[in-house]
Amino acid sequence: MKVTVENGENQQVTLTVEVEAAEVSKAVEKAVKRLSNRVNIPGFRKGKAPRKIIERNVGMDAIMQEAFDIVGPKAFADALEEQKIEPVSRPQIDIETLEDGKDLVFKATVTPRPEVKLGDYKGLKVEKNVEAVTDEDVEKQLKTFQDRQGKMVDAPEGSEVKDGDFTTLDFEGFVDGEAFEGGKGQDYPLQIGSGSFIPGFEDQLIGAKIGEEKEVNVTFPEEYHAKELAGKAATFKCTIRSIKQKELPAMDDELAKKVSKFETLDELKADIRKNLEENAERKAENDQKSAAIEMATNNITVDIPAVMIDNRVESMIREMAMRLEQQGMSFDAYLQYAGTDINKIREDYRETAEKNVRTDLMLEEVAKAEDIKVEAKDLDAEVAGMAAAYGATPQQVQKIIKEQGRVGDLAATVLRKKTAQFIIDSIA
């Protein structure tokens, strides 16, 4: 076999592969046998028809294509190994010569994995910044507990709507003096200040009383999901039907007993502070780890082919679609609900995809430089973690991975995790 390589545009290379005529002839004989076992020819049992009969019934073109399917993939794989090329794209195959008795000549155009030049990745100096927990942080958590214990009560007679009140209202919206579809509601629940409605809508209800009609003027956002309303001015005629307020319990020992295992408010405060401090410590550690990986990633020199970023974007979209399906929503329904399209999603994902590809390339290169390997126990630990997360057994997870042909993906993921931990463990 003879292989030549030619550099092309967009970081692609084209391999011209020549396979000796003798190998082609062997592949043709195998192709004839395969086809004779697949086709029904009157007067012959499957696999027993002579070659001339097979040629007459299926045609020489079909035989040669079958022969290429036998010899081509192996020749391509051998060519990649010989030239030490690791493709990151599917090959574009162009057959130049494919005849029995002649050398096979075909071209395969691929995008190789880019060369990665590592920068500093060991002994990186990354500070761990633990945010101090303040009295205000503790009070904020306490108020959350207090709010959960609150009870809804009717506002006193004659009350006006205030920020934070819970109301019900009737409303009807108009654009250019005409009512529009979906712009009408009755006894609609709305908490003032929740941001549930168009910006500016809720603020204009402040000061209204029960039974009072209030005119609200707003402009729909430019990115509003209903495109026929996006950016348009609208007037809503609103009538408040009820006003309720949340009556909060006293911030005392009784509240502490209701919301926790503690007998006093001081004990609850101490526990809140302890939990907040532990969370701050964990966050600081995670931030430090992320910063180290990001620093090592920024230190590499690499020219990432566009196809790698495109492939990662499509992978992210597939994962998003799977998550939506698990939640009972189709991807198309999500696009309609969000008022977007697939091209906008691709655009939004591109920056993250490029960053993720760059990080993976860095980790893979560090793994080579440090001779980091994946052992059976590493794979077992990863499978056990996946099983715990999904409420399955390790055996069930292993079966799914094998059935989906994702053993290689699993090993690659574990290798990147081990390498990331190597970088983290070396933080100065």
C-alpha cells in the first residue's frame, strides 16, 4: 500500500491511498461470495451461484462497491496509522480507480486533531478566596424561614396595592386600540414585584384599590416570544379584584422550633452561620479548581479546527434535547415556547463549545505528557457514580454503555477527570 498526504484548506489533509491489484482481486472474490449469500437467483441455492451468474444478476458495479467496502476501510485505517493522523472529522472519500485487476486508488479528506503546545500546567499559583459570612447573610436565611411560615390574609378594607402584595385582577390588553389574542385574563393571580408580567406593568398597579380600574401602558420587549407583539406599545385595562398580604410570624424562639430541631433562635442562627461557612469553603475550593483548569487551558497554543467546535455544538444540542424529553417536552416545542430557532441555539452555544474543546485538548495533551492512564478501578468508580446518580445498579449502567458503544467515550471522560485532578493536586 502506498500513501501520500497533501495539505488543503481549513486545516484539512487529503490522503491518496493506493492498494495493490492483488489485494483488490482478493476483495472482489470475497465480495462475490458475500453477494451470492444475499441474493436469490433462480436455479441456485444461496452461496452456490458461480461468479459469472452473480456478475450478470447484480452487475459488476455492485461487486466492486462491495469489494471497496471490504478493502477500503482497512486501507484508510492503515493509512491514518502510518501517517500518525488522528482525524476529528468524518472522511470524505473519492474513489479514483476501482477495477478488478488494477490498483485501487482513492482519496480521503479529513481534518486532523490539531497540534497542541502546552504552557504551564503544574504548580499553578491560584488563590483560594473564601467569602466571609456576614450577619446580613444569616438574617437573610432567617427571613427565608420566616417567609415560609407566613400566612396569607386579606388586606384591610380600603387598602391600596403595595409592592409585595398578592393580588387577583381582571385585565384586557390593546395594541393600536385593538384587543389582541392572549391579552385577556380574569381573576388572574399576580404578586406585585415578582416580575411575572411585562416590565413596568406591576409597578403601575401600585396604589390601586379593590374594584378600581387602572390603565397600564407598557411596551413589549423586542425579544418577546409572540413576534407579532414584540416591540409594540400596549395598553391594559385592569381591575383589582382582591389584595392579600403575607402575615409573618415573630422572629423568636417559637419560629426556631417550627423550622428546625433547635429550641432557641440563637442556636438556629449559629447553625445557619456554620452551614453558610461550610458552603463558602466548598465554593472557594471549587472556584480554585476551576481557575486552575482555566489557567492551564489559557496557557496552551492551538489552532482549533471549526469542525471540532461544530461537532461539540451539535453534541450540546443533542444533550439539551434529551434533557427536555426527560422532562416531557419536545425540542421543537421548546423552540416555539422560547421564541427562538435552532440557528440561534447554535450561535449561543458556540463560545462555550469552543472553550470546552480547548479544555479537552489541553487535558488530553497533559495526559500524554504525564503518561496518565485509565485503570479498571477508575472505570468502575465512574460507573458506580453514574449508577448512584440515576438510581440504577453498576451492572445496568455498564450494559447500557456497551449497548450504545460508549465504552471509549467513558474511558476518555475518566482520563480527562484524572488529568484535571492531577493539575488541581499540583496547585502551589
